[in-house]
Amino acid sequence: MLPRSRSAALLSLLGGCALLSLAGCYDERLPVMVHTSPRTVRLLQTSDLHTNIFPWDYFTGTADASRGLAKVATLIQKARAENPDCNLLIDTGDTIQGTPLGTYYAQVDNTPRHPMAVAMNSLGYDAMALGNHEFNYGLGVLSKFRDEVQFPILGANVRKGAAKEEAFTPYVIKSVCGVKVGILGLVTPGVSTWERKENIPDLSFADPLETARTYVPKIRAAGADIVVVAIHSGPDKQPTGRATDPASWLVDYADDTKWADRGNLPGENEAVQIAQQVEGIDVLLTGHTHQPIPKMLLKNTQGQDVLLIQPNRWGSHLGQVDLSLVYDEEEGHWSVSAKDSKLLAVDATVTEDPQVTQLTQSYHDTTLNYVSAKLGRTSAAFPGGYAARYVDSALADLINTVQEVAAEQSGHPVDFSLAALFTDEGQLPAGDISLREAYSIYVYDNTLYVMEINGSILRRALELNAQYFVQWNPAAPPDASKPETAKQSNAQNYNWDLYSQIEYGFDVTKPAGSRLTHLRFKGVDVTDSQVFHIAINNYRASGGGGYSMFKEGKVLWTSADGVRDYIARYIQAHPNLDPDAVNSCNFTLSPDLYAYFFKSSSGRVKCSP
């Protein structure tokens, strides 16, 4: 039975309804259906799709059964059928950038409706939070995409002008099966550090934690029964155990022996702090850190459980959150009585959704033609993967040469460059090189910076760099058939840099922090006060990957073009590119990991003993 005051008000509103029943009664003046049967609201989440619609790797030119929104769509339809008329579909950003498909329809031909808008509209998304990569192509491309989608794009902490006004819709309240669900959108404030200033004119990015403190009470006051934070940001720590093990995400977050710092910019990954410190949140749908997080349970200041989930990247998973609700007659609204979550994986058994495939096939075909065009030629192969990371390789030296040349042509010559080999698949074969193959060795849309740093910054960066490796035990070396076991299990390949021009080496039998064996420039030991001009990408220059020491340096120049495009132009301008001519041999690793893991390899490595 309803409380007396609420019952009288409802009877007055219902007027012509002959009787009240458990089935409910409708009136145009009532905001929701009067219906108190328990129910389950299902939240479905995608994140970090990075323009992966098809199960296809544009950088290798091969099918990939473990990715793509077209496959996720099949999981979405099945999950909806299990809980019809009581679900919402939400994306948490980094949606319009990432593959050559995104590049083509942003920079080559931005006239058609964006393929991600076409696919997402067909699936009936309810809301999307901005990601940092939404700004990569400037506000013109982003505004066009926002106009093309049939759902709100949320970003409560994106502000404009001196008055710090809302630049995007901060939140939306959706009514689903009689329940009001408030969705607050937030994006990592790292955008202001990583992004070119001309791409975010007059915009600023407020602290997500403080923004949540402001808006969550407003959403509750507006009548939301459930509050969901859709945030392009994740946990600021990661498990010290296997992050792919669901149990590793359920241990006490305060136990420092179980968690390791991710190396964040200030405020970059505040999802956990928001869950713990902001009262009134039921669920955080997170992104940005590219991890499969099936479930984290965090206590807020009132001792209530807040659920956190993240569905990895590239359409590899669909996140599913089930919220059981009961009607609180005293309070006159729905309350969450139980919550659970899981990730549904995309694999070879999941088929593509025919509607999404049909609607976006022409975009895919155009992109395939775009990346297949011949660009140049090599005289021999430039191997990639661990075989190029564990030795001074021609592939890393090629990227560094490209960066050095681009810096010099801009009027800012450098002393040296640093670059990472992001993926295991990126390499250049012998013979003809297509745009796809050129792009494969640099899959991210990073721009190029020229910075001024000193020897102290360099030395600290190199010591951090060497933490990529586990401490090598000569008495018990790893399986020689598994080169990945030489690195830390949680270390990202994009956080292992290879440098040009300086002479340096590491002894990985030493403990972390004392592995640098020598550091010289032009044959002379580097001093802490020595000044260098360096070529570096925007992510690393801004402290990305935990390299905060680079923020002590001074930015002298930033490129308008991406490093990937500089690579393509260099290959085009240098026919019959020779790996031996590029390879400079200025780096050593002890023990010789290349010889240990790849002694029978047929790959050409000039610098291998």
C-alpha cells in the first residue's frame, strides 16, 4: 500500500481510472507507470571501439574473429531478448578514431554519414560518453558526428569559455520499464594534455571526481531511481596478478600488495575514487584503460556497494550489468536490491549482425581499397614483434629516423629520437609496401613533439623504460619458446621505447632502478645538466605510460600531422628502402635476449652478435 499522502495525490491524478491494480494504470500527467512488481534493468556497454565495426584488422589485412561492433551487435540482440523492454545500451567513448576506417572518414572523405553513426543508430544506442580520441580530428568532425547520431553524447566535465559553461550535454535521464535511469557522462581530463590545442579551442576539462560530486545529487533530485556514471576513465591501479583473471579485480583495492600504480596523469583514471567518494552512484561503466574488467565492487562513504565494469577494447566484449529493483513505497521510488555484471566475449562462434554488416559494408570496402594502394618498396624485410624489441632493430630505427627527419624539416633538428613498437604484427615485408603495411608499424594516431630535456630526465626515463623486463635469473631462465615471458606480465609494449643516436644499454639481471649500464652521446658520458632536443610522440611527452619526468621538459614544436603519416611519406620518398642502411646499432641488452629467444630466427638483424 502507498503512504497516505502519496496515495491521495496519485488518486487525484488518476481521476478516471476505475481501480488500481498491480498491473498499473496510466495517466498522461504521471511521469512513470504505477507498477510495483520487482524487475531487472539490464545495462549493456561497449567502449573503446576505435572504429572497429568489422572483424577485420586493417593493419595486417587479415580477419580477426575476436573484434568488431558487427559481432557485438549479435550479443546485444541476444541480451535484449533475454530481458525485453527493460534494458539500455551505452558506449563509453573512443569511438570515431583508431583504424584506417576512422582516418578515411575523418580526413579523406568526411562528407558521408560517419560509419560509426550508421552502425550505432541501427542498434539503438541510448547514450554515449565522450572519449579522449573523439577530439583527435577537431571539433568540426566531432560536431558532425554528434549531429548524425540519434542519441545524446555526454561530457559533463567538458567546459567552454571563461565562464566554464557546459560544452556537451552533462547527463540524461532515461525511463525504461517504469524506472528512471540517470546517466552521467565524463571523460578523462588528459585530453587537455594529449590533444593539439587547435583541436580543442576554448575547451577545458574539469576534474571528473569534482564534476561527479556536483552532478550526481542533481540527477537524484531530478528523480533518477538509478544513477549510472558512463566514464571514459578507469582504475588508476591494475592487479599485480593476472589482470585477465576475474578474481584479481575483486580483491581489496586498498591492499597495495595486490595492486600496482598504472602511471597516470593527475585525474586521468579516477573511476575508483568516484565510486568510493561520491554518494548516490549505483554503477560505473568505464573505459580508456583497455582492460576486460568483468566486475569490481567498491564501497562508497555510506558502506554501499558500487559496481564497476569495463568491456576491454575494439569490440572484443559486451559489458552486461543486471540491476534487480524493488519498489520502495515509503520513499516512492525504485531501489536496487542486487547487482551483478559480466563480460560477453566476441569469438569465432559469434556471427556478425546482418543489418550492421549490410549498412556499413560500402565503408569497409572503400577503406580496404584505400589501405591496399602501393606506397613504396624495401630491399629486405624489417621484422617486428619481440624480435625487433629485444635488439637494436631496423624497424625501431626506421621510426626514429622518420621522426628525426620530420623534426628537422619543421625547423627543429633534434639530437635523438625515441619510439615504441606498439604491436607484434607490425612489420615491413621485403618488396612492395602498401599503405596498410606502412600503417601497421604505427597503429596509433600520435602526433610528433620536439622537446628540450636534460640528462637527468633522460636517465630517469631510461631506468623506468627498463622496468618493462622481469629480473632475469640466469640459473632459471624462462622458456626459450616464449619471448613474452621476459617482460613484466602487465607491461604494455607501447611503454618500451627504443632510442636513436645515444649509446646505452641495460643489464636486466639487475633489480629495477639500477639496470642502465652506460649512457653516452657522441662517445661522451651524459651528465645530468646536459641539454638535448628530442623527437617524441605526444603521448610520451605528456607523461603517458608513467613517464612523468618528460613533463619537466619544454615543448618546442608540435606537429599537425600524425607520426603514422610521416612514416607513409618517408617510405614513399625512399624507394628500395634498405634495413641495413637504417639500422644504427647504438643499444645493447644483457643478457642477449634476441640470441636467447631468436637464435634460430631467419630474420635479418644487423645489430645481433
